[in-house]
Amino acid sequence: MISFNPNDKKENYLNSIKNLETLFLDFDGTLVDYKQSQDKSLEILLQENNVPTDKIAEAIEFYKEVNDDLWNKFEKKEITIPEIRVIRFQKLMDKFNFTGQPLALNDTYIDNFIKNTELEDQYYNYLKKLKQLQVNVIIVTNGAELIQNKRVDKIAIRDLIDGMVTSEGTGFPKPDTQIFEIANTISKTNKENIWMVGDSFEADIVGANSYGIKSCYISSNGNLTHNSNVIPNITTSALYHFLELIIQVKS
């Protein structure tokens, strides 16, 4: 299901997609199922630290709330990634009464997180088709440089993308326009021929709007309406809808 920005004609967006040269692609929550990887990895960690079975679901939800809040602060440049690594696990230990070193817990979690990163088979086919259509695909992600690179290698898409930029590697988290500018040094594409697709309204859509490129919002709850002055050019409930549209229009 796809919804177009009502303030412009659908034909204008289809023409823009026809001329698409570069796709800025968010990673977590857009290309890969971040929540599934996170839940599996946390469950393993909590079991290893003897958190009672009947408390594991509660602990996972608590961690998510803390982690989401920290990443929101990171996007606003109020906190750093090293601080996130410590604070989220210190709060988890304090809440559920187990001991350990926050950084050691973080390292264990990250190892499992990388191992549990998976890509649905259909997306390999979509990425291959975009490559055939000569569309540059550049991952633009708010994440740690080393970890995101390991995850890209885990799902074996290195040959199917044209590059990746991370907030840690560039020093600029989305929605800062600098990360998009750095991403475009890879493809050197006119802004009118670039689209951003992602599931974070603030990071991906507001960021794309500030940079002056078109955007597709992946609304995880299926809500295709927006309460914001910034309106994505296209909204859809899943990435594959947008990729199928690109392939259809450009084939």
C-alpha cells in the first residue's frame, strides 16, 4: 500500500522515480528487522545473567524504552554512542537486580546482535534488480561504524550496494544534513535524482527534507497520515512496496 503526498501530483513523483539515480537507504527497521535481532539478542543476554524467565519480556520492553530514548537524544546531539553503550545496560542491571560491567554486557549483546541480523530473501532480489537498473544504493544509518559494517557483511550485501555512511563514521547523525552530503560524495548525484527511504520520521524524513531530496516514509504501524509540517513524498507500510514501484517505473 502506497500513499502519495496530496500537495503534489502523483505523476510528478512517478517521473522523479523514473529519473532516480541514487537511493539513500536506512538500515535498521527499513532494510533489516532491527526489533527481531534486538529481541533475540537481549533474551540470550538476560538468560545468561539469570534474569527470571517470567521477567524477561518485561526486561526487554524496559531496555527498548531506555534505548529508544537514548537514540532520540543522540539524533539531537545530546549524547554520544559510547555513552549509550554504558547507560542502557547500567539501567537494565539496576532495574532487574543483576550485576556486571555495562561495557562487557554491551559487547556480549552486540556479538549476538550481529549474529542475529538477517535479511529476507526477497530483498536480495530487489537489490540485484536495482543494481541492474543502475540505481546507486547507499546505506545511510545512525549507528556504530564497525558494528554496521559487520552486519552488512553478515547478510552478504556488500556487492549489492554502492556504499554506506554511518553517524559514527561521519560524526553527523541523521537528521543532520551533513551525513546526506557525505553520502552523496559517493554517488555525486544531483539532489533532484536522489530519494531517501527510512522508518524514522525525524531522522530520515525530516533529514531528507532539510537536505532538499525526496523521501519515502516506512510507517511501521501502517499509519499513512502525518501530523507534521514536513510531509514525505511517499508513505508506505513496508520497504518492498516502494522498491517494487521503483522497479516497475524504471523497467
